[in-house]
Amino acid sequence: MSGRPAGAPRPRGRLPRFLAALRVSAFERNIALALVVAAVLPSAGALWLAGQLADVSVALDPRVVDRLEAMPALYGDLFQARKQLYAEQARAIARGLPRTAEAGPAYLDDALARTPRLRRLTWADRTGAVVAEREAQGPGPDGEWREAPAVVSLPGGGRLEAVFAIEARYFAELNETRELAELVQGLDALRAEIRRSYLRAYAGLLVVWVLLTATLGIALARRTTRRVSDLVLAVQRLAAGDLSVQVDPGRARDEVAGLARAFNAMVREVRESRDRIVYLEKISGWQEVARRLAHEIKNPLTPMKLAFQQLEARWKTAPERDPEFGRLLADVGEIVREEIGTLQRLVDEFSGFAKLPEVRPEPADLVDFVEEFVRTSPQLAEEADLDVAREGGPSPVALDRALMRRVLANLCANAVEAARPARARIHLGVARGPTRALLTVADEGPGVERGLRDRIFDPYFTTKGTGTGLGLAIVKKIVLQHGGEIQAGEREGGGAAFTVSLPVRDAGPGAPDPSPTAGPEGGYNPAP
Amino acid sequence: MRPPVRRLGAARALLLALALGALPAGAAGPGPLPVRLEARAGRLEAALDLSAVVAPGLEKQLGNGLTNVIALYVTVAPAGGGDVVALQGRVIEILFDVWEESYAVTVGDARAPQEIRRSFPDFRALRAFLADQEGIDLGPLAQLPVGPLVVEARVEVNPVSREQLQRTREYIANPVGGRPGGGGARSVLGAVASFLLREPDPGSDVHLLRSRPFERAEVTAR
């Protein structure tokens, strides 16, 4: 469906058009609000849940933090124990030192051999001079190691320095543990900020998501709301009396498009009903005029005829008769009788037009009716070649046979007149649409000028030299009284074509409305 | 080389004033700050007594074998309020060596950008060092305004370092470390969260101290 009702004023200029496109109706606002609420409420819940999740996922177990922070102290305890052990072992070795320096190396070698992790022993006297010094020859502990000295003061002066080995991996592990503990400590300190930043990030992404969702939703909803707004605008124009308003239903097959089509059908129906009423009222007025004219003309005709007959009778019985006057009287009498006859026929036509009988429709099949008309109109067959074509199945309609016969007779008479002096060829066609049956009367004459096609149904309008211009008016009135329509058109290949559409008798109320302006819907198209 | 003391512009001073004012909720006003001020080669040097901050109870924390950081920001400002006229900062890292059973201290400030390393055998010596922060260069004495001034010190114990913050931001931006099969959505969320993770909260272990007012003329030359 297009963005506005057909015929609605379109804003001029790019900016006004852009602003008009941005204008949001109350309906659109409500739809958009509903979409935003639908998007925001779950998002708010998700945000709350994300907060809970962040609390769980970001929070560090305090026991883990505490144990990690305590790890260096544990290593400290380990080192203390080693130091105490080494000190005790060094004191034990010092207690067994020999009294003579000569026995020192052997004693130190023995101590090195029996003391695990002992790598070097240095015995110094009170002056600091080395008495004996021995170093372990065997391999050290597995992996890298570093020295752990333990110094023991000797009772008589001097000192014993024992250098033990301690695994270097302890220090590497201590450093790793310390770095890890510091990292966890930092994370713990940043926990609130991390949680806050995650929540903000999540909220930001949610806002973007909601905006995208709402924008997409509004865009999608607008396809419907705009059509509803157009319908509202069209209804307002209809209420203001604009019966030409139509709404483009577009290519959609949803309820709104159906509503637009129904609206268009309703407006067309209202417009046709109005036109029908206007035309019938106009015809009624003209019928009254015709009745008065017929009355006024008819009244003096009889006295005029009687007076002239008396004049002729007196002339015939006159004793002396002037031959010249006799010839003059004969000529005048012929003229008077002819003119009175013409007036009499005019009066008859006016009277016939004024006294059109009321339509009394009865069920009939349009095809049978047309074929019967052709069969029972021998005088027409003498003046024209007729053919009948039918499309579709039976065309049940309700019609007044006598009056509809008059319709056909008038239309055929016009075709005969139009073809003179040649012999007329008349194509009669019947077609069945969903709700309308179409009767077409086409000829191969000069046709009806496009500009005159609406006026030829007006009373007293004629393009012929003779005639009262009442024939097509009578035809249209009869058709309208049948609930039908008549249109003057053009036959393919040349000639005039009059299409009478009558409602099909068994068409249900829910049947789709035919489009009278769209031409003969599934209708008969007279062959050239 | 003379220590680069920054003369603060109005905007920076305002930011610093805001930072100094960002005390933890519920904190009382600044505590007293005993300070010795001396002029050395025309520059103002301060020696702060931070014994109120470096309490004996800190021994357990500073001796836990982890790296502890004490950040010290010292300013000079008019006693009646106004823009800060001088600012100096010092960062002290303390690591208790559980093998050596001593405190290894690294001091970095504008005067010693390459950092100074010291070692203290026990907490007593360490506390004495921390409590008496000397040689804080507060810029040319002559540029101090006339009128009563105060020295303010902001001491933060174990603030979140910029390095730690950056490491954390990198981690949450890419927690899988580029391993195959890492979730894209998690990376997007983490990237945004990393972007939003900016200045950390200074924490609760923040102390603000303020000296008694002094005049420029009171500062004696050394």
C-alpha cells in the first residue's frame, strides 16, 4: 500500500517530504512503545541476572586469596626449619671437632660424607686463619641449588662455617607463588571495578541491542501502521464528502490490505449509489417535464385537427369552389396532417418516457433472454446481421423482461441507425463475472466520441438529426432500476459498444466486489 | 640534575584537589602531619613524619612476603584553600625476603627516577625509614606565594597500580589468550568491559594528612 491515499496532497520539497516521513502517528507511537517495552523488560531482567552472574563469576573465593597470600609465609617457615636444621647439624659437627689440626681434614671429610646437603666445611681459629677446609666431592642435590651457610662459634675461639645446599626451585616456586598471589590480590582489589565495568559493558550492549530491535520493530510495524494511518486519513476525507478517495491496498495479503480493498469497494458502492440516485432524480424531473409537455402539446392537437377537417368539409360542400384555393387547401392540409402526426408521435414518445412502468424483476438467465430477444425480433433481423456470443456458464439475473427487451431494442435500433445507409452488424455478448453479468451490444458503426460518452445518457441529448434524445435516457433508467450500470465504450476494431452490467442473482454478500471501472471483468469482448 | 618539580596549571591543580578530596566514605578530615621544612639550594625540601600512618600493626602486612606499595603524594597549598602550588610524589615498594628475613625497599620519585634500593634487617628499621620521609623536593622556595601555606600528604597503601590495571584490562579483553575456539561474544563483552575499566577505586587504605600552616619566611636554610 502506498504511503498515502490516492489523491492526497504530497508535500513539496525534499525536507518537507523527509519531515513528513519522520512524523509518527499516535498508533505508531503506541506500537513502538510496545516494542520498546517488550525489548527492554527482558533486557532489564537479563541485566539483573548478569549482575548476579558477575557477582558469582568475578568474586574470588576469600580462602583462595588468603591461602595464596599466606604462601610466602609458608615458604618462610620452610626456610626457617631448614636453617634450624642446618644450624643444629653444624653445631653437632662443631661439637665433634678433633683437638688437633692434623685430624681436621679427615673429620671434615667424614662429616661431609654423612651429612646430607652439606657441601663445604671451613674451620677457622680465633685469628680467622683456616685450620681445615673440605668440600664435598660428590654430586649435589638434584637440580640447581644455592648455598645456605650456617656459622657456629667454637668454645675456645674460632668458628666453623658449614655451607649447606638448598634447592633453588624453592626460590623459583616462591617467586611464582608471590607473583600469583600479587595478581590475585590485585584482581581482588579490582573486583568491584571489574564487576562494574562488565555490568556497564553488558548494559551498553543491551542498549545497543534494544535500540536495534526497536528500530527494526518500528520499521516493520510502520509498514502496517502507515497503512492504517492512510486508511484513517481516507475515512476522514470520505466523511468530508470526497467520494473519489481510494487507498492503494498494495501487494500485501494481510488484513490491512483486505480492509483497504473493502474500503475501496465500499467507497465505489457509495459513489455508484449516489450517482444512481442523482441520475434517477434527474430523470424523474425530466419525466415530469415530458409529461407536462405531452399534455400541453396533446391538448391543442385535436381541436386543430377537427378545425381543419371542418374547413375541408366546408370546402367540399361549397357551391362555388376556386380550383386554385382547392389545390392550396390540399397542400396545406397535407402539411398540417403531417406536422400534427409528428407532434402526435412526439407526444407519444414524451408520454412513453413520462409513464415508464415500474420495474418488476423476475429470475431469468441473461443468455436465454438475449437468445429469445433475437429469436423473437424478426424485424431486427431484416435490418441487421446479429450474432450472439457467450462466455462462462449461466448468468442468472433478476430482470423485467419487457423493459429489458426495450433496452435491447433501443440499443439495437441505435446500432441500425448508426450503420445507415449500410446494413448493420450487431454483436451481442453475454459474460458472467463473480458478481456481475455483462451484456454487451456492439456495432461496427462510427462509434461514440469519447467526450460524448457521458452525455449521451442525458435526456433530450442526441447527435442525430431526428429523434428526441430520450432513447438512451430510458435505457439507462431501466438499467439503473435493475441495480445495474451501463457504460458506453468502444468496440475493438471500431464501432460503439454498450456494456450493461447486472448483479448476478446468487452472488453472496461476501463476494468480492467487481471493479466497474476496470472494464468488462472477465467479460465478453466483441470480436472485430 | 635538579629534581623536576611540576608547577601546576589550574586544571591539573583542580584535578589534584579533587583527587585529594576523594577520601573514602565516612572518613574523617585530614590528620595532623608533623613536617620539617628546609631550604636547600633555594628549593623547599620537606621531611614528613608518617609514624601515624606506618603503625606497628603494619608489620604483618608488610612482612607477608608479597610486594607492598606505599604511594605518597605531597602538596603545598594555601592554608585557606586554593590551587595547589607544588606537588611531589614518591612510590615505595617493600618486599620481605623470607629467606634473608629482611626488607628490601625500592624508592622511586622525581628525584630518583632510576629508583633507590635499600634493605632493612627488621620491621623496626623499616618503620623508622617509612615514618621519616625525607628529601621531598617541593620546588623553588621563592615561587611559593606569600601567606599561610600547608603541606598535605596523601598516603595510599597498596593502591592498584597502572601496570596491574593494564594487565587486568588485557586479561578481560581476551581471557582465552587467542587460543583456538575462544568465544567471540565473550571477547566482545570483555573488550567493551576492558574499555570501560579505567581508573580504579583508590581503596579504603588511604590516609590524608595536613601540616600546621607555615609562612615561606619560616623556612630556614640548611
